[in-house]
Amino acid sequence: MRTRVKICGFTRAEDARQAALLGADAVGLVFYPPSPRNVDIDRALRITDALPAFTTTVALFVDEKEARIREILQHVPIDCLQFHGDEAPEDCRLYRKPYIKAVRVKPGTDIAELARQYHDAAGLLLDAWHPDAKGGTGSLFDWNMIPEQCGLPIILAGGLNPENACDAVRTVKPYALDVSSGVEAAKGVKDAVRMAAFLTEVNKGDTINYDK
């Protein structure tokens, strides 16, 4: 199986287009004002307008009000929702779109139980827990905490970069990797060379797993 790649936190249309042309399966747009990667509707539209065909657009929210989410969905062509806060399963199901539930992993996190609670999610995104941030910290967590059997596709995030992407694929064998700060020149500004290197390392990890 080929490991999919989502690159998240775009603020510039040219970066998102470059990511897609390099082979990223999905681009992530952050609709969370405290984040340095936050985008408004106008900027989001400039980014989505620049994308080539067959690129999935994911909108990231953190405990956002329903009215605001519906406003964004009314104006921006979004394929999938990503909930990165404390949203209950019923809150994620309101919009009749595929959704990803993000989990900030720390000791004691029951990943298998969360997969059961969000059983209809398109994937469970596992990120590093941080006391003051909801993601995008560039921090790793202990991959040994991920159960071998999980009821949902695993999307691995947290501290990924070109230097460890191959190892992440080989070790975890996730459905997808999600990277943001690990391929940036500055917050919200992607580095084309690092994006290309990341995708190359993911492909290398897939080849190693296939050859085993």
C-alpha cells in the first residue's frame, strides 16, 4: 500500500500548487485564528483556485462554532474536515462530509477506544500532545503507543520531516503522514526542496516495506 501524504498549513497559493505538483495527495488549510498558519476565506479561495485536479482539500478547525464552519463550507470548496480540538463525535458528523479526528497523544491516551468513539471518521490523526498548542509544534510522540490493530486508518503527524519520514513509514506503516512545520522555510511558508525531499523519503519507506 502506498502511504498518502497531506501537507498542512498553507498560506500561499504557489506553495500549495507546488506541493500538489510534487505529489502530495492533500493540502491542509488552517481555520484557527491563534495559529500563525491561519487563513481567512479570501486567502483560502486563492489557494484552492490554484490547485490542480485530484488534490484533496482539508479544512482544519479547533473547537469552532458550527455557524463559522458552515460559512466557510459555503464559500470554500472543501473535501474533508479535520477536527483538532475536543469535538464530540456528534459534532463532527453535522456537516455530511468526510472528517478526520485529530488526537493529541500522551501517556494514557486510549487510541483504540477513540477509534471506536469516532468509528465513522475517515481517519484518526495522531499528533503530539502539547500543553499550550493544538498542533503544529514539530514535536514527536512515542510511536510505540500506537496499537497494531485500530479500527480506523492511522494518519501520523507530529514532528515529521524529511529526516524521519522514511523511518515513520517503515516503523508505523500508517495510512498517511501529515506534515507541516517539517517542510517550512518559515511558519506558513513552505520550502519546495523540503517538500520534495519529504515525498521522496515516504516513497523510499514504502519501497522498503514492499521489499520485506
